[in-house]
Amino acid sequence: MNSTVAASAAHLSQFPISSGGTNWQWLYTTVTVVVSLLALEQTVYRYKKQHLPGSAWTIPVIGKFADSLKPTLEGYKAQWASGALSAISVFNIFIVMAATNDYARKILNSPSHAEPCLVHSAKQILLPENWVFLNGKEHVDYRKGLNLLFTRKALAMYMDVQDQITRKHFAEWLSAAKADPSAKEIMMTARNLNMETSLRVFCGYHIPDEATQEISDNYWAITLALELVNFPLALPGTKVYRAIQARKVALKWLSLAAHNSKKAMAAGRVPECMMDQWITVLADPTYKGRKEFSDHEMAMVVFSFLFASQDAMSSGLIYGFQHLADHPDILQKIREEQERIRGNDVDKPITMEMLDQSTYLRAFVKETMRVKPPVTMVPYKATKAFPIADDYTVPAGSMVIPSFYPSLHDPAVYPEPEKLLPERWLDPESTANKRPQNYLVFGSGPHRCIGLEYAMSNMALVLAHAAMTMTWEHEITPESDKVQCVLIPIPIYAWPLALAVLWAVR
Ligand code: HEM
């Protein structure tokens, strides 16, 4: 590299720099600076990478930006296959990818060395004071209070709302299918169901129908703005600007929900939703945590739940529908189990106890997310030099990415890993059950998904109702089995690409 700089300098020195040569001098200086910076970039990259697998040189300035624009699962698989730890660089962000379960868990469980890495736009959208940006003890303490929103008792309370909203959407799906039975993409259909379910579970009926509609209509702008690389200023017309407007709409309604919920609980109304649950917990004299939360703070928390759940849950559900359409034998077993549990009464609302008895359905939910994990990896950032292996230390400031997919497809833990086999979860002696640490669908450590139980129970509820009230077909297209990775900074979701589902009344 140094010889490159020297050669360029020698070459340039042959240009005449005399009278009227100020321009040449400028050119000479500029080129020297640029060439030196490029050489420095390569030196730093190679110094950080050391012996890790990865390109010997990084593409100047942009690195592997082109690959990151259209990430594919195949591309990631190649990266994981290249080594337990491997290196890439995108726009001079040095990235270490961890492929094994041990390394992934080490990153997730080393809060003193690594913390979740959110792109710049995430703070603009979620607001810097949002709890999701806390780390260390502050994060643990805040989260302790929020865990009370996801107790079994609380989850059982939310189930009525989930049941009602799911039935309402299915009725709409079925009447739309009657009017036009052609195959349609399910992505937006599933997103809309999730959005309304989430909003009603979080806010109950403390917000009007128009609020759920308005938040839902605007929310896609937020997903779009969470790309790894974005125009830094939130100027009108940019994606980040549109996302900020969407956040304002959402926070306005969510603050209203907090306000109304406080009033309703003070008036002695029965708690029906997550806001109500939160206020009830805070009012409990035995509760030792922080007691006062403003409407805005409560709205921000609920917004963070929407943000964290919307895409992951939609992806999980879409694959659930796809897998059941592709495996009629599994669908049949779910139906038989549900018929047994409900005594053939399809109108019976699902309860927690019914889900407890739905052993096969729950095994299916676990397995569908193992085969096609909604979150394939979560970027973390090394807050200081992170000695991840005996022979390698992740440099401070680097991105370090624990990958979930390889752990979830490890043939030693999940024999025939590509096969959808709910039965592997029914045998207590199976390697799947003996090695729970490989099941990284919801992460691990202090930032492990707080909504895990809620997410699993909602997926089970939706798919159980679907099995009992509808039939649907998966129209196979050349794209059906491809996975498109939507590179949202945290987490990186794997979306099913071009899925078409045909609805018909059963
Ligand atoms: C199928 C659905 C879901 C999947 C696959 C999923 C997956 C994940 C993953 C992988 C993480 C990062 C964990 C880590 O860094 O170790 C996470 C974090 C999180 N999830 Fe979920 N999630 C889902 C649904 C939900 C739902 C429904 C909620 C809320 C109701 C939620 C709220 C959160 C929050 C708040 C965090 C950040 C927690 C923290 O930083 O302490 N998620 N989720």
C-alpha cells in the first residue's frame, strides 16, 4: 500500500507546478490525501480483520454495500460457512459475523462488551429517551417493571381481545375470498391483522377505530426508514421524515390510550388491556418499583413493542400459514387436536388452558419458527475491545452480529434440519429439547425478547382458529421458497418472498 502511495506521488510529481500552477498544486494535494486515505482504509481493515475469513481487501469507501442492498439467505449462508467468525466491511463499519451457537450466545450474554446496535434513524424514530436505548443496570431495572405486563395472568386477560380481532379479520378474509377467489399475497393481510391485534391488546378500546386504522396506514413508513444506510437528515420527502410523521401519529393516539386507561382504572373499571394491566400493577401497594409514568412514557413503551413485534410476528405468521398449506398432514393433526379440545365448538373463544392442552399446535409453532426464523440475526456493537475467542478480539466500535439461523439449523441438534417436524418437540429426550440454548428464535441474555410468550400464544391462537374455520392453498411460484432478508437494523428479518395464499370457505 505504501508503495502505491509513493508511486502515485512520484507519478504526480512529474506534472509541472510552476506559474499558474496553483491549480495543479491543489490537484496534487487532493489526490495525495485521497490516495493516503484509501490506503489507510485498507490498512485499518486488514489490521482489524487479522486472520478472520473475509475479503483480503475492502472495496474503497462502500465496502460490501452493494451486497447489503439486496441481502439473501444464500449470501449469508456462504458467509457463515466461511468460518465461525468472519469479517466484512460496509461503509467503513467493520463487522464480525458469528456463526456458531457458542459465539452467538457469548455476544448476547456479554452486556459489558456488547450492546444492541441500532442505526441512527432508530433514535430519530423511536425518540432518544425511549427505554429500548437503555443498557446495563438501568435497562435491567426498567425491564423488570415491564415484565409484569407479560405474566401468565396478564396474557390470559389479553386473549379475549386476540380472539375477537382474529375472528373479525378472518371473516373479512373469507368474504374477500368469496368475492375474488384468486391467489393473493398474504404479507399485508397478515401485517394488518397483527397491527390491529397488537393495538387492541396494548390499548384496548381506549383508542377509537380510526386510530388503529391511522397508525396501521402510516406504520409501513417506519419499517421502510429503518434501513442500514439512510439519508442522515430528516428532510421533508426523505424516508426518515415520513417515519417521524408516522411516529407522531402513533404517539398521539398511544398517549391518549394511556390517559384514558388511567381514568378508567381510577374509576374502578375492570382491566382489559396492557395499559390497564400496567396501571393496575403500579397502583398495587406491594409493587416496589417506580410508580409514576407519564402518558408520553407509556406511549413510548407501547410504541417500542409495536416496533419490535410488527415485522417479526407477521413473518412468523406468514410462514405458519405457508407451512400448514404445504403440509396438509400437519394441518390435519392440528385440526384433530383442536376438535378434541373444543368439543367441535368452533365458536368457543380460545383460553390459555386450551392452549396449554394444544401440545401439537405449540410444537408446530416452535418448529415453524425454527425452520424459518423471523429474525435471522441481530446486530450488536462492541462497546470496548471484546476478546470473543482465544485468538481474536473484536475491535471496540465494531459491529458484531450473532447469527441465529445456523444454531437453528444445526444438524447435531435438529436432525434433518430443513424438515418441518413438530414431533421433535414432543419427545422430552430429543436433542432439540435437550439443547434449549440452540433455540435462538427470540435471542438470549438481557435483551431476550420480552414478548416471547405473548408472540407464541398469539401465533398459536391465530393458526388454531384458521385451522378450524378456513382452508387455504399456497400457490407455488418460482419464488415461493426464496427468502428475502429485509435488512432492518435490529433485528434482521427474513421475509417470505412472493407468497400467494388462496382463501376459500371451509
Ligand atoms: C414471532 C415474534 C417475535 C420474534 C421472533 C421476536 C424476536 C426478538 C428478538 C430476536 C429480539 C432480540 C433479542 C436479543 O437481542 O437477544 C427481540 C427483542 C425484543 N422483542 Fe421480540 N420478537 C417477537 C415478538 C415480539 C412481541 C410480540 C413483542 C412485544 C409485545 C416484542 C418485544 C420485544 C422487545 C421490547 C425487545 C427488546 C428487548 C430488550 O431490549 O430488552 N417482540 N425480539
